[in-house]
Amino acid sequence: MFIDKAKLFVKAGKGGDGCLAFHREKYKPFGGPNGGNGGNGGDVIIKGDENFKTLLDLQRHPHYKAKEGDHGWGDNCYGRSAENLIIKVPLGTVVKKNDEIVADITKNNQEVVIAAGGRGGRGNAAFKTSRNTAPRVVEKGQPGEECTIELELKMIADVGIIGYPNAGKSTFLSKISSARPKIADYPFTTLAPNLGVVSFYDKSFVFADIPGLIDGASDGKGLGHDFLRHIERTKILLHIVDAFGYDKKNAYSTYVAINKELKSYSPKLAKKLQIIAINKMDMPDSEKALKLFKKNKKKVFLISALKGEGLKPLLTEIIKKIETVDVKEEAIQVKNVYYKYVPEFYINRINNTFEVTGKKLLDLVAMTNFGEEESARRFQNILKKIGVDQKLKEEGIKPGDTVKIGDFEFDYEE
């Protein structure tokens, strides 16, 4: 089953907790702190794999969570970092995060980190100073990033076969390659794109049979809206035209209608190099279609996909045109990510409750061990240092009011 869209919920691994420990050895009463740091949580990575052709498995299993890092140990032993979670996708997959394209997977083994694992918490050995030689301060592991991503597959092929339903696209593909698409004489026999590898004169190239387009395809009618995106990846287009037209339209009218839909969907797509082949020329009265195209000064190739006639000159022309296309123009442009200043925190007041939010602050709460008095004092000192106390006073907080940060609530005191 061909699936070209999937939405995934991913969560990177939490970092391991730092260790609170002191060196204990006979005759060394002041051994000092030796708690090690926790390991980093695993990243969630999207990786291109040429052996994958569909997003079906990902759509069936939309939830992914990387493993957590191991906790630190005494004797300055660090916890082991977790392995990264790799999600394999077909080549041609576009990755979107927050409605923005963050990656375009076009090469085998190409990787992109979509959610970063949390940093391992520091053990008390890391907090030793000349003024505090025996700290009881440790950090818990940092939470891993979590997000929803959208995957959209745009098939990578050298030639995209387009045309109205029943024009003979699938029959043509079955004649020139080992692909065996479903073929019948009713509209929309092909419900998903088919790929076929063609070997001709010691050259190999890939054809993609795109499901039949109709009027209004660019607006979502028929199957066109779902599969027009796959044509964007092709180097050139092969437009197969039924010599007898479709739905009371003559052959040239169907050709014009399809190109109108391409232009409506994407002006860039309409400018893509296109080769025209008139099919079913073995049938009586098929010459009428040729006259229509000659009248409009269009170069065409005459074929019979069913009998395999006229295919050699057509394939020769396709090879010649493919070599003239600059592949670099086909890649989707991914926006550059620039550093953007994000305020440390925000304060939202609801009656006597002051909710403080901000990623760094939420991470600080999650990583603070409130069971240790020294760790709690460090947390309070950081709040003062970054200006949370001052901002709360400006917002009108009074002793006894509630301060909420993440899942924790505190009673405010001067």
C-alpha cells in the first residue's frame, strides 16, 4: 500500500540524573565529592533509506520515544549516554516541523536530528569549588525535546508520466519496465504512483506513473491533488495523450487541460521540460489527433503502448532530454535557521496565581533536586539572578500568593 503522508509524535530521551556521593576510604576522612554526571538522552533522527518506498509503517506507528541516559555513579563514574533513535524514511521525504520545512531527505543515509536528547545532570563533583568543598548539589537529567512532525513523500524519478485517465500510462510503464501496475478500462485504475526502472542503451532511469489527472485536479478534484506533488521531483515530464480524447474532449483539448492544471498547481511545474506522446495510434481514425497537434505546431511521438510500437524513438528522445536537465534545480530549498533571541521567561497572572513559563526555566525546575536544601537554595538564587523575583514584584505579587513553574507550585515569601 502506497502512503505518502504521515504525522509523527516524537520525544527525545531524558538525560540521566547526576549522582550525589562522597569518597569513603579508610584513613581518608575528607575524601571529597565524587558523584559523576548522568549520560545524555538519545536524539530522534530522521534518516533516508533507499530501500523504503512508502510511509505506511510510520503512519501505522506514529509514536516514537528515544531512551533515557543512565544515571551517574560514585567514584566519578559517568552514566552512559543513550543510543539515538533512528526513523528511516524513503528518499524524497520532506520533513516539516511547526509548519516549516526543516529537512529534505534526497540522499541515502542522509540524517537530520529532529528532536535533541536532554543533557545529563551534573553530579556533586562538578559543583566543588574552593569555597564549597563538599557540595550537596546535583542536577537531574534535562528533559528531551518533544514535538509533532509531518512527513510528506515526493517521489524521486527521472521521468514523470502524466495524462488523463485511461490514456495508457500504466500500459506504457508495463511495456518498458518490470513494473506491473493494475490496468483496466475504467477511470482511476491507478490509485497510487508506480515506479519502474528502465534500461535502454546501457542507461538506466526511473519512470513514475502518476495517477490520472482531470479538470480541477489542482483544486483537489479526482486524485490529482494528492499526487501532483510527486511530479515536482521529476527531471522531465512525459505527457501521454489518448488519441481519442477523454470525456467528450478531443486529444488536443485534454493536453491543454492538463497543462492548465499544472500551471494552476505550480508555475514552476508548468515550465518543466515536457515530451508529448500520442497513444493508441494503432486504432482506426487515430490520425485525427495527429492533425490537431500538427495544426498547433506541437512536436509529438506516435506510439501504441499496447502493441509496443513507436517506443524506441520515444525512449531515445527521453534519454537525450534527461541529460540536459540540471538536477540541482530539483531540490527543495530548506530555510536557513538563524539564532533568534527568546526571552528567559514569561509571567501570566490569574488572580493570586503567577504562572512563570519559559523553556530554560522549565528545564531548570525539572533538573533541580528539591530534596536537597542546597539544591533548592541554588534554584532560588538563579531565579533572582535572571530577574524572576524582580519581575514578580513588578506584577504585584504579595506574600502568600502562589508561584507556578511547570508542575511545581510555591508560596511566595519576601
